[in-house]
Amino acid sequence: MKTLMDSHWWDGPAWLLSDQELWPQSNHIAVDENAVSIEAKKEVLVNTNVDTEHFSEKLLYFSKYSRIVRVVAWIFRSRRRRMFSIAYISNDEFEEAENILIRLIQGEHYVNRTKLNKKLCIHLDSNSIMRVKTRLGLGNYDKHFSSPILLPGKNVIVRRLVEEKDIYLKHIGSHTLMSELRNRFWITSVRWLCKDIVKKCIICRRQKGIHYDTPETPLPLERIQGTAAFQMTGIDLARPLYLRNQEKCWVVLFNCAKFRAVHFEMVDSLSTNSFIMSLRRFIARRGRIDVIFTDNGTNFRGTANLLKDINWQEVESVTAVHAIKWRFIPPRAPWWGGWWERLIRLLKEMLRRILGRQRLTWVELDTVLCDCESVINSRPLTYVSTCTDDLRPLTPMLFLHGLPSNDTSDLDYVDNMNLNVRYKYLQKLREDFRVRFRKEYLALLTARWKEKTIEMKKGDIVLVETDAKRLFWPLGLIMEVVTGADVVTRLARVKTQKGETLRPCQRLYPLEISNDSDLLQRAEVTIEDEKLSVSSDSPDLPSSVTGGAKVTKTTRCGRNVKLPARYL
């Protein structure tokens, strides 16, 4: 203490007793308070993104729910450092791991229980698992049925659970799947989840899947442009009719694409020559055709090939005849020619009512067909009004022959002036018919399609519909899609085991598998003698697409696996 009192700690240095001017100069730099305050106002914001991956997301590597539970069981067994004397997971360990997994799922999705209690009555059991309280608590039921476990429907692990249950129930359907899940779990949005799983299941889609579909197409230009009658014509053949002499005959239907008029011709066979003769008779009576629409019948194909062999440029240079364009609808797509198929049905119904079981001769049947042709061409195309002051409805006959007229003018009073006036009147009458046809018929052809459809893409794996049972339909790979004038996909070129073919989208059933360009690049397919050979570096191709290409399999030791003799 004495030393402290004698020190200069109480007095300080001696120069403090002198004037301030005599104090020694300090080397310390004075601080600018304004600069310090400005610098203190500056702030630096640092944003850090931390990826928090949940434990359940790490388990998505496994495709089965039971395998996920077993992995969790192995993790907790190793955590407890138990002896691995048992090489498999016991039932108690499996149940414990499942409870842990359920608690993890509930903890991720149901953080706020107050909002959850507003919709459902929730309570915790002895394992701290959320359960839904039902009104079956007093009944002699299993605890899982009277108080099911609450699970979210939008969790991927829950989806694995439902998928495994669907396989266990042999893909019986969404309703039975929901009923079976209800015995233990209360899954939110379970109906949507079950339907979505059944919809995307490959096995279920092979047996119950629906085909691609497309909206209604706009009418082609040939059906709405200002053309003459039968200038654009659809042709088809009806089923054979039996004559009185036990012979058969066929009816060739010529249908005007715009005015819906018909013309019938009889042929004695389905040969190309018979059809060419009927086409010559039609052109002689109705005029020349510019465009012909038909299906893929052999007689039509033969006629089209014969017309291709004609040198139409030389014919056009000599006469005013132009080449006839032939357009075929896609194979196995009869609805593309629905505008002439409907009139064939109308003819069949008329013949069924008129003839019954009677058999006529060739001349008698030809006469009946002419009568049917007249009746069909007299059918109204527009609204039939009951008011006498309204205009008469438009019929195909009006565009073929004009208004019916039974009077005969006196030839003595005919002169050039009257003929010119009559000609101008008929021209104006035909123009009025076309204006009425456009306003009263074409203007009312509205589209009725509202639903959205599945888009068909290149690289999709599909089922190709055939005449066989659905179980034997081949698998196909879409190699190319064909769009129409409205930029909508309606056709596809499909590769099957027998080669490539063109099919409409209504004959293709998607399987929810698409590898796009990766599958198309690896599949080097060559067609030789109607067989496909696929390179061995395309293991993802199904056997029906690869055409049974042999791929050598090896064991872990490097030995080649041989197929048993009974499978060869």
C-alpha cells in the first residue's frame, strides 16, 4: 500500500502541472466523428442458401416401400450396435422401423396441428403416431380400423406404399385399393392417389388404358371451297348383295364432298377392272372428278397405281383433261372417311326396309338403287320449317338439277332476249343456292370438342391395336409423329416387331413410358427379311420392340448365362 501511495499513479506525469501549450505533442491521429458515423450506417447483407434434405428424400432411391422400411431397420440396428447374428430383419424390428418412418413423414407434413385439428380429430398413440379418431371406438374392431394412422397423400414414400399394395392386390382397381388401405391408414386425397397410381401403372394400362385422342379436325378446303358437284368425291363399296341367281354384286358409292350428293353404281366383283368400269360410267354421267378420297382397299390401290402409270402431261397437252388426284385415308382409320360411311349406312337401312329377305335380279336391283339415290339426294340439309312463308330447305338435288320444273314453254314465243334473261335468272338462282348453303349449312358446323387430350410424342412406348385380343397386342415405339393442317398430331409412324407402320392415334394406347431421343439414338434397327436386329447396347428396349434380339448375359464371375433347354 505504501508503495502504491508513493507512486505517480495518483499524480500523473509532471508535465500535467504545466500549461497545456507546453504539453508534449502526441503521435495519435484525431478521429473524424462524422466519417465514423457515416461508415457505421453501412450494412452488408449476406444471404446463405442451405439445402436441407429431409431424411425421407434420401430413401427415394428404393422403389419399394418394404425395402425402404428394411433399410431404416438396418440403420437403427447398426446405430444400436447390436450383434448381426440374425441375417434378416425380424418382425419386431420391421414394425419399429415402420413406426419411425411414419413419425418422420408426419413430422415433415404436419408441423402445425392446430389447422389439422379443424378438419380431423387427431390424437397421439403410445408410439407418438398421429391417428384419426373415428366413431367406431366402442366397436369390437382392430385399432388400426377404428383409429387409422394419418398419412399425407402427396408424400413419395406414401406413394410407394400404395403402389406396393396395388401389386399385392393383383391390380384389382382403385376402389378395392382404397378399401384395403382404409383398414389401416387414413390417407388424405386417397381417391386421387389411387386413381393416379392405377392410371400410371404399366400392367394396368396394358389391360385398361385408353387410346390417344384428338380434337375434331377443321373441314378440308375441298369441302368448303366453291367447287362444282362431285368435283371432290369420296368412294367406297358396300357389302355384297345376293341376287336371285345366287350370284353376288357390290354397290359403289360416289359421295360429293361438299353438297353431300350420292351416286350408286353396281359391280359384279371387287377387281380393279370392275371398279374402273364403274368410274367411267360415273364420269360419263356426272362429269370429271378432280380429287378422289378412298380407303386402302386393294381395288382402289390398283386403280390408283394404274392412273399413276398414265402420262398425264401428254394427255393435258392434247386435251383439256387434268390428272385425277387420289388421296387415301390412313390404314385402320375408317372414321377419316365418316362422311361417306354414314351414307353407306343410310343405304343399308333403306335396302333392309325395302327388300327384307327378297332377292332381286340385276336389273331390278339397279332400279331400286336409282330410287334410293333419288330419295337420299332429296333429303334436307338445312332446317325444315313448318311455316309456309319460309324458303324450302336445301337438298343435294337442288345443286345437281336446280329447282324442279314441269311446265313446257311454247317454242313459238322463245327468242334470244327471253333466253338471255332465263340464263341470267338461272345463274342468279345457282348463286343464291350457294350463298344459302354457306350461311345455313356450313355456318352451323361447329366443333363440339372440349376435353384436353394426352399429347403423343416421339419416343413413346405404346400398344398397337390389332384384330387380336388385347393381351396379344404388340408393343411399338413411336418413331415419327405426323401433324395435320391445324398443327395437331393425328398420325404416327410406329416401329413394331414386324417393322414400321402408319397408324392413327386412336389405335395407339400409351404406356406412360417415354425415352425420347436417348432411346431412338441407341436403337439401331435394321429390317432384313421382315426381322429386326437391334444393337446390343440398347438394353432398355422391350423384347417385343427388339424383335427378340439375343443379348448375352454374364454372371458376377464373368461366365455366360445359358438359357435352359426347355426355353429354347
